[in-house]
Amino acid sequence: MATILKGDKREFQENPGKIDNFRLFTDVSRTNAGIHPQNLNFDLRSLNPGQFSAPYHFHRYAEELFMIVSGSMTLRSPVGLEVVSNGDIVFFEMGESGAHQFYNHGTEPCIYLDVRTFIGYDFCEYPDSGKILLAPSNEVFKMESQVDYFEGETDIVEKWGKLKNRV
């Protein structure tokens, strides 16, 4: 079944939990219409002047495609800064080379369509702050706390010995 999200029914709401400089608005008409995509996720977003879309990041298991519907903003990517504007389409591949962040340098809101793949989970890395986010649970960890696979596993014989004594 086709579901049409009419342009005159847009309702942008500020994304919850955001902080100053990262005030992003998302159109909630998709959710209000009961659309919950399984593999192809999408949102219409509005980025106000002087705001950043999100911390600089990349996805390990998702691709993204942004189409600028109106206005313009500056894209930060591994190759530097570039202005994107009305009608431009920007594709971000998985991995470090697809890192991105937007900043609205203009005087008008920038409206863009954010389309991304979703296979049930994703890991986002944040190079500026050394964090990693696990999605969809939104748990955030510092990369510096990464440990060896067998850390804390050296006493396995003792653990099994205690289990045997219980039987």
C-alpha cells in the first residue's frame, strides 16, 4: 500500500535530548501516519541557522543519502567543507570515508530529506570525541575503553570448578 505524506501536513518537532548548537527538527508526519520502515529509514529534517545537525560521525553498517529540499548548509566531510544547497543530493558510504556533519551557515532553515539503510543495528563512530554509539539502543561508549577479547576470562577454570561444586 502506498502512503502519501502531504506537504501541507508537515509538523516539525525538535529532536528530544539535543543541546545548544545541535537543535535539529524532524517532521513527525511519517510517525503520525504509522509508517515504521524495516530496512529503508527516512526523515524530513529542518536545520535552523547557526545549528549543527549532529556531532561529526560515520556509520559502520548504514549508508545515507541526503537531498536538500530548500535552503543551504555547509557539509563537513573527510575532504573538508563544501556548501550544499537546494536540489543537491549527497551520498555517504559506510565507514570512515562517509563521515559527515552539517552546519547551517545561512539565514533561513535548511530542509533536507535523510534516507538511510537499516539492517536492525548500526555502530556510529564520533572521531572528534572518541565515542561509539550502538543503535538502536543508543548506548554510547568511549573508544578508549576498548579491551582485549579475553580480558577478564583468565580464571575460567576456577569459575567452572565453582559450578561443578553446585551440582
